[in-house]
Amino acid sequence: MTAARPGARVALVTGGGGGIGRAVARRLADEGAAVAVVDRDQEAETVARAIRAAGGHAEPFLCDLSAEDEVAALVKEVVGRFGGITDVCCVAGSIRRGTVRELSLDDWHATFADNVDSVFLVCRAVLPLMERAGHGSIVTVASGWGLRAGEKAAAYCTAKAGVVMLTQAMALDHGPAGIRVNCVAPGDTRTPMLAREAHQLGQSDAEFLAEAADRPLGRIGTPEDIAAAVAFLASPDAGFVTGAVLTVDGGGSV
């Protein structure tokens, strides 16, 4: 067992292999947490190795987060390696652009599996551990489009709205056990997923990014922008914050 030191934070970060998840894993490791970097491919190992090379504490874990048995095994393995889990950051997600007429039922189901089912399954597996400990922090990553709809994104908007409501429902249900549950709602952020959106819509990367930067701060977000918000909500500095939805979008929703 690669146990964390007594009293140390142990953070499970889903989608930790790339984009926002990679930045969250690195930020939490920089703040002293032992990090379980969870992803569906070998990028988890790349991120964990980089964290260790920088003097941090991280281990990679491969998991299909929409599979109930794999998630249960994941949580058991993380606890076995680190001795517990104090923080969960649900970053994993995907987008399939299209209207209701354009999306297939498979698109709809896959969008919910990646964005909502993954949060439900991970939190359901971890909550009993946090309840026994009498404390814990969960931070989900939704989207500005979970608060206000966008064009040609019917499944994604609906799924991310579900993440927001699931977050607030868990905050109500599990606050009495000392567990805080909060949400970050990013705007357009410079990640591989943003590039995939451009391709799905038949736009060039340059055209898509220029349109995405049309907001009060005049730029799109960076993964580090979002990671800073996640790290704050996960930290003791946010000890009296639960059920909150923190929009981080450069003013795009104003």
C-alpha cells in the first residue's frame, strides 16, 4: 500500500489524463494532496509520472466510469493504495454536438454515461467512506451550458444541467454527515475537447476559438483557470461552502 501520511488529503480526480482533469490533478498535488489520477487510457500514467517527477504523490488508475463494477473496483483499489479518499473531483466528460433531430439515441446515452452516470457512480461508491470519516469534499465539473442552453448541444446541455442538480441534491442529502458538494461551471476552455467541438461543427480551429473568445475578458479559459476554482472549492478555505455553482467563464454568461 502506498499510503498517504496521516491526516493528508487524498484526492480522486476523474478525467485526470487530459485537459482540465490534468490541471486539477497537478494543482491538488502541488497543494500537498496524494492524487489518484483516473482516466480510461494510458494518459493517466503520463500525468501521474509528471507529478511524481515534480516531487508530488500520484498514482494512475484506468477505469470506465460508466461501468458500475469498474467504479466499485476503482474505489476499493484507491483506498487500498492510499488508505482513504478525502476529496473527489469529477472532471471526466464528453460532448456530442447536435440538435435533438441530429443526435442519435446512442449519442444521447453516451453523453449521459460520460457526464452524469460517471458522477453518480463515483460519488455513490465514495460517499460511505466519507460518511464514516465524518467529512469529505466533492467537486463536480459541469458547464455554463448546464445553466443556460447553447445551440446544437441538446444532449450536452441537458447532461450538464443534470450534473448541477445532482451536485445540489447531494449537498442537501450529505451535508449533515460533514460532506461538502460543490460544482464548477466552466466556459469554453482550451482543451482537446474544444478542438473536437470545432470538428463536429465543421469549423476550423481558428474560427471556432475566435468565436469562443468573444466574451468580456476577451479570451477563452485555460485548464489552470478551472483547476484553481476546483482547488478552492475542494480546500478547507471553502469549509462553509456547499451546494454552490461557481461559474468560471470570463464573463461569457453575463
